Amino acid sequence: MRKSFNFLWLVLLCLCLSACKKQQKSDIILVEQPAPVQPRQTERVGDFEQTYDVQWNNHTYRVFVSRQADESLPLAKEGDQSYYDNRLQLRISSLDGTVLYENTFQKSDFNAFLPDAFKKNSVLLGLAYDRSDSQYLYFLTSVGSPDPSSEEYVPITLRIDRNGQMTLNRAQRIDSTLTNEDEEP
């Protein structure tokens, strides 16, 4: 029994000594390789077309509005995201097809109404019919941040008279109430 006891002590001693043995250090460091950063794709604000009829001075006029991203215009940036600017087309015609007014707009057409800091990174957002009176058809357009969650924009009133002449005014707010800047002098 004494021999087996000595043998057990010898095995335990070997195990202890081998456990305390200095381990060899490796100079190899394993690091997870970061995924390559994919450049963000330039986004479009959203193309659309809309046609509707408007009653004005006892006549019905057909209004066509189109917004298309234009890759030839300078890009707008919001943070690290780039956006294409838009062109807006407005055509007003009678039901027999006679065109009262037709024009394609880009943001630079409204530069007189935009603060300098706003001109570079904003886009032409949209154009919509607002109202009419005996002399004018009123449309509202806006230039603003391309980020859908942003509420930064500059509203502009576009007026078309019976002769198809257009005038622009800065609007105070977008709703159906005339402001002093919209009223005839």
C-alpha cells in the first residue's frame, strides 16, 4: 500500500509541475476583419406624376404636374447621404388641349427666394395646386431638405394669370390662406 501511496504522490507531483509549466506565447493576434464600407447609393426623393381638373372662371382646366430626379443637376447632401435634385414640370391646358401654361422648373429658378446656405444642399421638393380667384391660379412649390424626416423647406407661391404669365412670391406658410406677399398690390 505504501508503494501505491508513493506512486499516487508521484503522479500528483508530476501533474502539479506540468500545470505550472511556462506556456509558449504566440505573437499571432486574431482580429475580426471589418467588413468593407459600401458607399451609400445616391437616393431619389421620389418621382411622381399627377393629373387633375381645376375649375377656373367657368372653365375646366387640366393640370399636369411631374417630379423627376435629374442626374445632371448638382447633388444635394444631407449628412453622409447624397440625393439627386429634381425637375418639376407644370402644364395647364383646357380640355380641348389648348395649352395655357407649360414650364419645367429646377431649383435655380427659385434662387431669389432661397437663403445662401440653403441653396447647395436642398432640392426642389414639389408643386401642387392651391386655389384660384378670378385673376389667378395659385400653386405652391417648395425647396427643402431631401431628408424625408426633415421639415426644413422654403414655400414659394407660383401664380398663373389668364394670359399664361407666371409670377413668383415667397409664401409665409403652405395652406389655403392668402398672405400679404400673395395679394395684388
